[in-house]
Amino acid sequence: MVEQRYLINGRAFAAQDPGLQEVLARIYGTPARPRCLCIGEGVEMYVSKFTDFVIKRMPETGADHRPTCPSYELPASESGLGEVLGEAIIERGPDGVELRLDFPLTRRIGHSFATKEPQPTGDVTVARKALSLRGLLHYLWERAGFNRWYPRMQGKRSYWVLRKFLLQASEEVETKGLRLAERVFIPENFSREQAAEIAQRRDQALSILLAPDPDLHFKMMIALGELKAFNETTLGYQLYFKHLPDCAFFIEKKAGTRTKRAFGPELQAWTAGQVKLIAACLFYAKREHLYQIESLTLMMTSAQWIPLDHAYEKDVVDKLVAEQRAFLKPLRYEAKHAGKFPNFQLLDAGERPVALDILSAFLTPNERAAKASAIADRKPNGWVWDTAQSAAAERFVFGLTDRGRVPYR
């Protein structure tokens, strides 16, 4: 991957140019726009402010960038994003994203969820799409850039980096009249030497949960991070995040049993040490230092934090990383299944990305039919691995000597 370059007021800057921050500070809040030079005429960007100034992609311009550019984004129709963009995800312009969630961020005492306003008699309500906890997790992951990989990322994707960019992504988003970052908790890197300071910062971050408002509503938060343990007890289940060893999250026994059933393959792959497992949960404080989970989702990832739909995808990720390829993982969001989407998009094979599909014998009949139909539509400009027919030693053919040609099989 070539380092990203920008044109600002007639002058070109590399992304790592030491003078870039000073230039961005001068144009921040002005009509001036950086242009990404990944293609000849450039693509307009905008400047946002976090700890540092950051150059961000303009809404709906992701497909205008070159595939190898970090600002490239698949057309929304090629992932689950297309089904929710414009309804559950509303892009109002630079720094103006609003999410519609299908779960509340408050909980009324004595009720599972905050009560909704009654509908007037005679009204007809049109169902509107909203993001589930899984959809929100996918959105933050994609916005933070962790569904893609470039060779120069090798050795640079630590948990610290993951947390930094996920928190930054949540700062850019509003939902239910507040900044999402106000209700997102991601454990910081644990250190025994700094355990007391870390616990103090954690308690401060979660203190918003400890007192109900005047209407007897408890505020709720979303915790996400790498799963360390999911243990059954006599009273229910305990969930522990890695980097948060001294704080358990509790889930009722029936809900915990449903979780084990719904995420059986993910938990089995994680228990076998094949994948990382990301947990995201909506929770509230039942009492001091007792945090109760209201809903929960799990997502498998590779060692590089690339989301995985099934364990076969890890084989492809490992091979792509080893062969120093650039690729992207389309995410499912609220789609019933991911069969119609490519498992991955190879970004370094020419002017357009190349779809990589896995036809697994373990797909459900509906998923397999959707995958087979999508593969047929993409021929001959794609690559497929039928796990029932291809031997392990023969499964990977990525055209490594000529990245403009990717054999289809």
C-alpha cells in the first residue's frame, strides 16, 4: 500500500508528514478541503478534530477512491450496510452521523426496557429499520477501519490501537440525542502496576449508571471488548472481558443458555483457540459494582481483529496476511445471513477489487443458495473456494506474481 497523500491549498502532503498537523489546524473550520491523491484528479475529504486533526472521507465517496487507498469503501450494496444506510444510519454530512438503535439506553425500574410512548388510536405506524447490538458493533468496526488489512499494518494492530479507534468512531456518532461515546465503555489495557488507577478511571466512566433520574430510569451503557471468560454459575452466567479481570458482568441463566445456543459455533471456535471473540453487551448497574447484562452479541475475529463469519474465513485471512495482500471484509449488519456478499474483497488486484468467496458445506441451505447465486453472477471476475472439493494444499490461488490477474476456481 502506497502512503496516502493529500493536496491542501495547492501543496501535496504525505499522511505522515510532520508538518501536516499545522496545516490542518489552519484550514480546520474553513471551506478549504483536502483532496486525496489516490487517483489523478483527487477525491475531496474533510478535516475533523479529535486529540489530533484527522482527514476523513466525505459521505458516499468511498467507492471513488482507489481500492488500495485507506479511504476506499465498497459500494453499500455489496455488504449489509446497504440495507440500513439512510434509515438506521443517517449521514447528515461531515461529522454528522445519526444512528437509530432498536434498543433503549435507559431502563425503567421494574421493567426490562424503558417504556415507549403510546401510539394515538387510529394511527398506522410504518416500521423503520434500526440497528441491533450486532449492527452497531459492525458499524463501529467498519468506521474504525478494522474490517480491512494492508501489509504495513503488520505488528501495529494492538488492543491499544483497537480501543483508540473504536472510541474515536463512537465520538463521531449521535444517537437518541447524545454522543454515542457517552454510553460506550471499552476496557483500557490492563497493567498490574497501574491497577488502582485503571480501576478508578473505570469507576468514573461507569458512575453515570449508579443513580436513576427523577423518572426512575436507570441509564444503560454498551460495553465491548475481547472476551476472556463466559462462566456458568449456580445463579446464572458471568462474563469477563480481557483487560478487565476484576469486574464481572452478570447475565440471567436462561439468557446465558440462549447465548450459548445462539453462538455455539463461535464459542466452540474460541474455546479451541482458533479465533478471538469480541463481546458487546447492553448493561446497567443493578447495585454498586454489580453490572447486569440486558442483551449480548458475540463476533469472531482473526488475530488482526478482522471480523469472521465462520472459521474457514480465518484460513483465508491467515493466507492473505502471510502473502502480504490488501483486502477488506464486507460486514453483515442486519442482513439475515451473509451468503450474497463476498467473504472478502481483494484490494490489490487492479483497478477494481476482486471478490473472494467461500462455499462451505456447513452453510445453511438458504445461505448456500444465496452464495452459489452470487458466485455465478460474479464469474469470471472472482475467486471461489469450495471447501467440499478443494484439498487444503490447493485451496489458495491469488495470482501473487501478477496482481492484476486472480484465477477463478
